[in-house]
Amino acid sequence: MSDKILQTRKRITKSGITLNDASKRYDCVVLFAPMFGSGEVYAINTDGNIVHEWKLPWSPGLYGYLLPNGNLLYLGKTTKKSEVDFPFWERFKGGIIAEVDKDSNIISKYEDIYHHHDARRTSSGGLIYMTVEKVENSLAKQVKGGVIPADYSGVMWSDVLIELDANNNKIWEWRSTDHLDVNKHPITFNDPRDEWSHGNTVVPIDDDKVLVSFRNISTVALIDKITGKFIWEIGPDILAQQHDPSLLDNGNVLIYDNGVHRLDEPMPFSRIIEVNPNTMNIEWEYFDKPKFNFFSPYISGVQKLPNQNVLITEGNFGRIFQVNQNGEIVWEYNSPYYEPDHEGIESNGIFRSSAYSMEFFNKII
């Protein structure tokens, strides 16, 4: 960490651009969807101006990102009901996976009422996404950790990964209950036992591997699609309820480590870490000073930029910012889009954001 790091106070009385160092920022377009909006997706430039907007017929379930062809892959919330009945499901469920063009015309749509959090296009033009299924009661009883909420239905859910080909035929499935260990993968001690794994990220790697993040067991892992086994996993000795891992060109993994319940520190704080999965060493790290000034207990994301800056989404507070490799904040934006969340509380939350070069964006819009 650099001594140049400024003590950053969330600018709760300001919105839009609050810091903009043109000499150090990465000049780009940033895409985000207000988490509790009705289907708006905004693209802003680094001066904070909206340069494009999509309007979809579904509220976010939970975000969208740009494909190489310039279309938007958007995840929306279905209005159809599933058997899933625990309260948090309404917050993070999806159900709609749609590809739309720059004018918000729907090119394709796939629906699975058990889909949640994430979905990605594969290199073959298909999809890989997350769903949930019920855990057999005999297995659920063996899962350690967690607490029984007052409204517990008695049913535990766990993640299933599904891959479709370009014609929406299922070609691969991975069930977490077949591969998680009841002793090695306990639920975080005060998360409800409604869910075992709580996946929040799925990323296809080449054609034979999948990178995943499971929040409720503080685990990021690389899955061998042929065997279904973990090639490696980064666990709760390093992570605490993380989000949005990405595999870097150097083989390291960049992770938004939310930090709600750490095993080695009592104070909750968020940090960004770059981990070597072979040695489990943290090769680079960003946190604020004091640490509690940067903290989002849920959601959030991180992306390495071409100039080596890092784009960070402090999701619960709608804050998107860039830091350089010295840990210096060089650009910051606070979302002005507040909407009532599922409890009726005004929130400007953002699940995650993504950055695109000006050159790419100007070609597609």
C-alpha cells in the first residue's frame, strides 16, 4: 500500500463525479444498472456524462454487460414464481437472460425461474449460468454453520451451474452438492441456513474450466468441467463473503473481498486482492485508511483496466472508482439513481459495473 493513499470518506451528500484526475484515470465508458431500477442501464464516460442508455422491460436480476459484438447481455427479474421461498431470494433472483441491441431491441431471450446472480456468453455462443436446487434433507442436516432464521421453511438450497449451447440445449451441468464437503465448506456462522453455497459469479475459462464464487462458504474455485472437481480453491483463510473474481493474464485472480466476517480481524472492511492460486500469496491489495471507510457487505465488483488501474464497485453505496497500482484513487463516481429496495428503503446500490475502451464503445454505438 502507498503512503499516498488519501483517506476517503464516502461523499454521501454528493453524486455524480466527485474525483477526476484526467492524467491518471483510464479514459473509458463505464456501464452499470441501478440495482433497484425498473430496467435502465447507463453508459457514462469518465466525465460523468451519459453517452448511452438502454431501457429493458425487466428490473435488473442483477446486471448487464457488453458482448464483443456490441450487444448487451442483460439479466432481468422474471415475474414468474418458483418454489424458492426464502426472503433474500427476491433480492438476487434473475430468471431472464436476454441479448439486446443498442436500441434495446430484444435479439434473444432465455428464461429459467431458478436462475440467479450471473450468466455469461460462452465462446460457442451459448450460455453458462447459475440456478438453485433443494438440498436433500439428510445432507442438509450434515452441513455445518449458519443460523436458523425465524422464518426458516426447513428447506436448504444450493447452487447448480448449467451450460447451454447456441440452440439452448443443455450440454453441461454441475451440482454443488456433488462436490462441496460438509466439513470443509461450512456456511458462514451467521448467514441463514436457507442456502449452502450462494453463488454470485460464474465465468467460463477457455472451453474446459469454470471460475466460480460462492459467498456463503467464502470460496472462489476453478472447476474442471470434465471431472467436476476443483482444480484449486481459495477459501475463508483468505476470503470473507467475496464477489466478482476474474482470472488475470498472469494467472492470478482479482477478487472483491467484501469482508463482513473475517477470521483474522474483528473489524468489517472491504479490500481488493490479487491472489496467486498456486501459492495462495496475495500479490497486490487495496484497502482504505482507515479500513472501515471502504466497505460493502454485499454485492460489489472489480475489474483490471488496460493501464493497470483497477475499477471498483462499492456496491451497497453506489460508488464506482478507479485506483492505480499505488492504491491512489484517481476517479470516482457516486450513482444518483435512488430507488426503493425490497424493504422500501431508498438505495442507489449497484451489483457490479464494467468498463470499456472508448475505441470499442465508439465502434458499437
